[in-house]
Amino acid sequence: MNYLNEVKEIVAGILQIPVEQLDVKANMNDVENWDSLRNLVILSTLEEHFEIQFPDDDIFDLTNVQALADEIEKLK
């Protein structure tokens, strides 16, 4: 199953930006409003939404929408 679009919508909602403006491969440092605090909100929201838990070792690598979607796919 491809989770990319769903993850993109959730992340855009948290960042309060239009979905169309969110490049799935852009690093969080390149996206307006995406700081470390919002990244924690994104991670916890995705964990709750998809009923998963990101491994602690991988959290620092999950800094773009594509990486988040790929990790969710691995965990599901």
C-alpha cells in the first residue's frame, strides 16, 4: 500500500501549508514552518494515525515526506 499521499496531507495540515506546495523529497530544513518541534508533532500524529511506532534509531532520518511514507510502509 502506498501511504505517500496520506502522509503528505497530514504533514501539510500540521505545517499549515497547501498540500501542493509540499515537495515530498524536500528536507524539513527547506520547508517553511517545519522545525524540530513540529517534526515531533508530525511523528506522533503519524504514529497515532497509522497505529505504529517509529524506532528511536530511525527518528533522525525521517526528515521528509518520502522518508516518512517509506518508513510507515516498512512498519505496516
